[in-house]
Amino acid sequence: MKTGLDRLLADPQVRKPLEGKRVAYLAHPASVTADLTHGLDALIASGIAISSVFGPQHGVRGDLQDNMMESPDFADPTYGMPVFSLYGEVRRPKDAWMETFDVILVDLQDLGCRIYTFVTTLRYVLEAAAQHGKTVWVLDRPNPAGRPIEGLTLLPGWESFVGAGPMPMRHGLTMGELGHWFVAHYGLDVDYRVVEMEGWQPEAGPGFGWPMDKVWINPSPNAPNLYMARAYAGTVMLEGTTLSEGRGTTRPLELLGAPDIDARAVLARMQDLAPEWLGGCLLRDMWFQPTFHKHVGQLCAGLQIHAEGPAYDHAAFRPWRLQALAFKAIRALWPDYPLWRAFPYEYEFDKLAIDVINGGPALREWVDDAAAIPADLDAITCPDEETWAEVRRPHILYG
């Protein structure tokens, strides 16, 4: 399998339209070639005239751990060109920055989840390019979560930096495909091109979206492996709760827990409520002690989601429902448990974080309604998932 970056570097005809152009590069630590050379070095070595570099959340070098930790602008220490932060003073490119290039290459490894902010950064870059008459190329990369669709569609008025548009949590598209959808959905008049992957097979096991012979490089500091990427569409909701998502451990966003819950009781209640939502993985009760972030230094009782090994079933695994069920079990066991975390989340100050994450209040309302059953959540979610399957169909480039 060749990524868009590797195809661009290997084929002079693919690169030819960049001759004589000033080229910007939007990248992060996972923007590497097959031999793990960073794309910036490889592009410059190929003769492409890189005039500026852009970094998303966590920075070009991936040096910042948490949300709302902003990266500065700086001059590249090796090549001297300006490096502009799209997660610093601004989230959208400044007008002056848009004048530093003719074509921008977007080369970001995504996780296949609406809330992952690289999705929103792509939208903002496309909108700025349309306004300024610039060209956008996406150097496409695999969606490690594959093609499955899951979750509620973001509601009008709930757009945010973790909600770029009306799509479900697990969208099942690559960044290149998402770009096509953004252009169509928002009616953008922009010169847009995808340098497609070669040989990507999103339905093929055992990776189901991620070629297992491809080295994993963290696209963000707490995205350490494929199994986290599979679980992320569910475990990311923990960021809007008082429960730990395992930040400060070696398996972030594969865990959930807190010092004051009984993990075995939670698992038993989940199995009673909706055993069909627990398929495709193994759940293990365990203990962990975060070295930073929520519950730092405290021993937490929790569960680990094992989206790996012989028990993993890509079609059956539904991480968003699994995590929703964990919330429901906790609410059923301890009705007054302070589950929802009230704090500024991705620059949204007047909404609960859990609602910002889900693009509306429906998930939280279902959890808090003692009379609501799993079938009630399915009743509002399945139509959204079925609609998205049709909406995304014209934009699929592979398979």
C-alpha cells in the first residue's frame, strides 16, 4: 500500500503540476514516508519548493499533550521557512498566511472520528483556500477505524472545533474523501485534488483499514496504537466526564475508570442492559493509576477495551454504543454519580462538554433518563447512521 505522500514522491507526473509553485505543507509527526522520513524532508529533497509549513492541534512536532494547549508560530530550524500554528492564536489560517503559497498539501493521519480536530482543520483550510483562490491537495492516508459508521449526526448549531459538520461520530471516510464531502456539502468553489492511496483495502483483515505491515506513528500524543484508534469513537466521550480515559497511562483512550466506582459491577450491569452492544471485543476489569490528568496518583478501578486479538470482530465492534452503555450502567448503579464534567472544552464555554462531543444533548439525555432503554438510543441513532451511509456514498474513492 502506498500513501498519497509516497505516490507523490515516487511519480514525477503526479508532482508535475507543482513545478514553479510555492507549496505549503500541513503536517504532524505521522506525516512520514514508507521509510519513516518526515514528509517535509522528503518533499524538499524531491525538489518541491516548500514556502511555508502549517501545524494542526498538538503541533507539527506533536509536542503538546492535552486539549486547549496551544502551539506557537516559529521558523523551521532546519530550512528557515515560517511554521504557522492552526491551534494557537487562531484555528483558521490568517489572510497573510494564505499569501505564502499557491498550493497547500494536507498530509494528516486521521483516526476516522468526527471529533478528531484534524477533520475540522481540513474544513477550515478548504474554506480559506476558496476565499483566497488557492489550491488544496490532500495526500491521502488510511482511516485506521475503517468503513463502519456509528453515532448520532451533529445537529445544526452544534458546530465546533470538534464538530466540523453534520456527520456521525464514526464517519468511515479518509481525509481525502472527507474533503470531497466538505466541498460538496458547503458548496466551496475551490481547486481541490486528492493524491489517492494505491492498494488500500479498508475491508481486508486483520487491519480493516490499517495495513498491518505499516508502522504506526502517533498522530497525536495520546494516540499510541491501532487499538486506541478503533476504540476512540467511544472512549473520546470520556473527555466530557469525570471518569478517566486513561491519560497518564500507557494505554490512553482504551480505558475507563475512577477511584470511586466498582468496575465489575459496571461490567455486569452493561451485560444485563445490552449484551449485544458489547460484541467484537473483550472487556477486562482492571486497576490503573494515572501519572497525570484526571485522578492523578489515585488508584482507579476500571475497564480496558481490547479491540484486538482473536476476539476482535470489526463488523460487530461498536465503540460508541459500548461507551454509552458504560455511562448508562454507572447512572443505573449510582443515580447521583457526578458523571458529566463541567469545564471549557475546545473553546466552547457555555455547553456541557459531553454535548459538544456528541454534537447535541441526545446521548446525555438518554443516559440520564432512568426509563430510557438501549432500544431508545438505537431508535434515534440508526436513522442517522443509515442516512450518512447514503450521503457519503458519492465521495468514496476506494473499494
